[in-house]
Amino acid sequence: MQKVANGVWKFRFGEPEAHTPVSLGDITIKYKELEALDCSGAPPINSDDIFATRTPRGVRVELPLMQEEHLYGFGLQLHSVDHTSRKKVIRVNSDPVADTGDSHAPVPFYVSTAGYGVYVDTSRYAAFYCGTNLKKGASEHKKEVAKEVGTSEIELYGYQVTEGDRTVMIDIPAAAGIELYLFEGPDMGTSVQRYNLFSGGGCLPPAWGLGIWYRAYSAATRDDVMRLASTFREDRMPVDVFGFEPGWQSRAYSCSFLWDDKRFPDHQGMLEQLYGMNYRVNLWEHLFVHPSSPIYEGLKPLSGSYEVWEGLVPDLALPEARHIFEAHHTQEFIDQGIAGFKLDECDNSDYVHSNWSFPDATEFPSGLDGEQMHNSIGVLYQATLKKAFEKAGRRTLSQVRASGALASPYPFVLYSDLYDHKVFIRGVVNCGFSGLLWSPEVRQAESPEDLIRRVQTAVFSPMALLNCWQIPNPPWMQTNREQNIRGEFADDYEAVREVCRSLFETRMSLIPYLYTAYARYALEGRPPFRALVMDYPEDVHTYGIEDAYMMGESLLVAPIVTGTAERDVYLPEGTWLCFWTGKQYEGGQSYHLTPGLERIPVFVKDGTLLPLAKPLPYVAEDAVFNISFRRYGTTASRCRLYEDDGHSFNYQNGQWNWVDVSLDEAGTATVQRTGGYEGVRYAFTGVSAIN
């Protein structure tokens, strides 16, 4: 057992593989920030309690699991939150049809309610048996014969919970050795912070990335784009990011990485018009390189042994391949003002009807095989374009379809082609365990009610995104796809648009609060969105909650899905107040709520001085947020905000402030700025009480 950093320990067995997330990643461990966290000075699991063995399959590791422990994590798990007594296989798959571990972003990291985390440094399809099995003879003392006879499948051989202390057994195929990293608590939240700080800390997106995103119709032309862009501004619909889908390229599936000049004549002139209207532009792409692309010949010897959709699969584990890919994106797009990319289909699937991706047996020049590359390619793809934006001196917030271990520093938000609203909410709950961000994006909705419910979840999530790639007109005009395409608008579209506008403005008002939560992610490793159990690990009632989550330090969000106007919400210990009305609720119990269609249940911790900005139509680089404070509870008197220029990397050189606001008994605010940023992004206009 070797101490790596404060509260971080490494256990090594045998000869680990050359290609792992740690060896492939450009990791900058945040040693100073780790030192700031409490630590006992001893590993959370003794080396004598870790058993590792070589097997004909690879390596088997066993770690202790006490009876009362519950396990969380394993990346973006969309089928469950509490993984105790389940098997999880860390395998990239865009269609996780069952609760087996398949995910857009599987991560070999878990965290326990006992207050520690375990990361297994492998890119293999490792299987974690989370207390599912006992060693031979462990049940020998149970000799009493059961009298009941099962009369159904579930009674005969259904899901059963193993009692008593157990083990976590990890099966790592092909490997001759392994390294495990242990992250001390003393609680779940601190363990996750340590994992994120070990990874390099969380990402800090530009302020505009926290506004509203809109992705346009895939078949849109230049005229269609400009019509939409003008309509949003005329209708006072706040939109910061305008996204182009595959139709912008001269060739997609696989990609040319070139503009289609027939559909978008003088595309640079169009971009300048969009920039002049204060839009940030995001471009769809995937990794696979078509022969018509100018980077094809350079990447051909640096790619895998199989094609995907008639395109090369660049080996981004090679510096030469990363350089070619990065240089083209810099010259053709980033230097032309493009603010980010949507990195599609860098995942994998066994359940679709086309040649979705490369085989596991694919050989890559770097030495990775297809299995390892599947579990690595999403992070390598993000790292390549992150470096390009860093060299340009501009922050991005972008999208990605696959991610994995040690990904918290990457400013990319995961999304999915799946579309179950409950699953999307579960993704928000789960993402914070593993250094990931997730977007419950709004695609085509079934009805105005469905649209509003989905927008509500999106505006209280890591990325407020409407992905309207299937419809040419905004969904609030018409939710029926065929009628939307024909330009037939609903009779009540103005009322629906008004509700959506109000929700968009709520998101814009929360940007300073949310930006501060992301700053804590970057500086302290604390996820901006978290499961309730992470904040309340002593409350067993939070262990199975998968439809509510924390947003920042003070907001508890409990979305409602279409088809019901009510739901039960469990509030942990303490006093909570309704975000909208200020009605007070005592924690430690559940409440049955019927908030109406226009409101999503959101609760604020008692004693919160909540900063709410006057909604902007977009976040310009020189934007100043006019903030009024809302007092939730009689003791609310302090608020801390993070402040920097909102778009550059100057904060890494100390050019940022903590802005501390305090109220005296008369309600007069005192503002103190501490730090190296000389500008002012926040102006304070007043205080109101909602208690």
C-alpha cells in the first residue's frame, strides 16, 4: 500500500497493463486541494484485507463489504442508483437494455456509505460483484430447512439479499496485474471529492454554457438557421448556444469535418451574423474520418484496423493522431469562433441495426485493443478537443456521447439517444458519484404537458438543452412532429411558449448560483449535482431515492414526469422551504405534492440567502449580473459567490474572487471581494424575504 496524496492510497498487485486510464490520461493531481480535506492518515481498507489472485481469466480482487454498507457509482448508470448486491460490468454501450453495468460512461469506481471510495485502474470490461456471492461454506451453518414452497418464479429463484458481511469481488479480464486507488472519507461526499481532485478537479464551464441551449433541425439550411435565431430574439426566448446537427457537414457518417457550401453558402458570413446576435455556435460531429476529409491521409497509418461507416477510427492514444485532429479543428473551427462540439457516437452498441462501431478485436497502433479503446475513446476524444480550446485561451462547454474514468476535468456533458424521462432524471442523480455531468435533454415531446415537464427537469440540471434535431420549428409551437414539419402550429402555442420562457428565465436567474457550484467542483472536487445520499449518508431513507437530487449546496430538485400531476418527495433532516412560495416543511419525512403544471418541486435549505439574477437574454462576455437576494428563513444572512471573467483561463492564474455578502439585522448588505480578479461581474440590487 502506497500513499499517493492526502487521503489517497494505491494498492498494487502483479504487473498492471501498460494502457490504463491513469497512464493514458494527462492527470494533474490537485495535491494542495487534497491537503485541505480532513484525513485520518490511514487507508480506509487495510492491505491485509485485500485479496488479489491471478486466474486463467486475468485478475480477481476481493475487498471487504460490511452488512450495513451500500454502494454507489460505476459511472452513468441509468437503471439503478444503489448497486448493493448487484453485478456491474464496466462496458461502454449506448443501449443499456438491462441493469448490468452497460452505460455511455461506465467508470470502475464505487463509493460506500461507510465513507470510502475504490477506483480500479483498468480499461477492461471489469465485472464488479457487489456483495452478490459468498465463499464456499459461508452458509454451512444455515441447516434449517425452509417450510414454504414457492409457487412463482420470483418466489423460487428471485432476487435475494445476501445477509451478513460480504465481499466485493472484481474480475478483471486479460490483465496480469492491477492497481487500486482507495479514497478516504470521512463520508461519501468527501470520498467523491478526493476522487475528483485526484482526477484533476472538476471542470469550470464558461458562464454562457450555463444558459439555454438549442439544437436545430438536422436538415436545416442557412435560411432556416437565421430564421430560428431571429425568432428567439424577437420572441424574447433566452438562448445562449445554437447547435448545428449533422447536416452542416459535406459528408457525415462518417465525417468530412468540412462545411456543406450548398446548404450553407458563405458559412463564415452566417457565423458572423450569429456571433453578432450573441449566439455561441456548437457543431455536431463524430470521430470517424471519411476518405473525403483533408485529415484522412495523415490519420490512415494512425488508425485502428477496422473502419466504422466507411471511415477511419483515429488512435487518439497516439500524440501524432491527436495533433492532426486537434490542428484541423483549431484552424477550421475554433479559430473561426466555434464555441464547442457535440461528440456523437464515440460509444458502442450491440443492439442496433448498423455497423455501429469497431470490434473488440480491433488492433490500434498504440497497442490498445478494441475492448480497451471502447472504454477509453470517449475520454481521449474529449482530451484532444479540450487541449485545442486551452491553446486558444477560451473555455468551452460541449457535449459527448461516451466518457469514463478520471473525466471530471473535461468540460463535456453526456447525453443519450434514449428518451425515458424517469431514466433521464436517474442520470442526474447518478452522475455526481463518478465525476460526470449529464444532460436530461429535451427532444420531441408527446404533448405540451410532456414538453413542460421535460423543460422543467432540463433547467434544473447540469445543461439546459433542447435538442430539436427532428423538427424545424420550436417545440412550443407544435409538439406533433408531422404537423411541426408542415408548419401547422397549435392554437395555444403562445401560452405554452410563455411557460417555457418563464422556465428559461428561471434558469438564467440561477446562473450565478450555479456558476459558484461549478467553481466548487473545480476548486474542491464537490459535484454540482448530487444524489441525496451523498449529502445525507446517515439517513437510510435517502439510500434508494433516484428521482430527486441536490443542485448546488441549497436546492433540492424533485421533477415530475408526464402523466401525473403529483408526487411524493422525501426531505432529509432540517427545515426546507418551497423555492416558489416559501412554504415551510420539516425534514425527515415525505410530503405528497400537487404543484400544478407550471411548477417543478424545488426546495431550499432553511437559512439560505439565495442569489437570483435578473434574467438576461444571453450571457455576453462582458455581462454583469444584477442580483437580488431572497431570504429563505429568518436566519438567512450570508452568501458566497464565485467571480471571474466567465470565459478565459485567467482564473488558473489566480484571477478570481470569492464574493461574500452578509446582511445585518436591518437587512443591509455588506459585500467583500477576496481574490485577484479586478473586474466586477455582479451588481447587488436588494434583498427580499420569502419566509
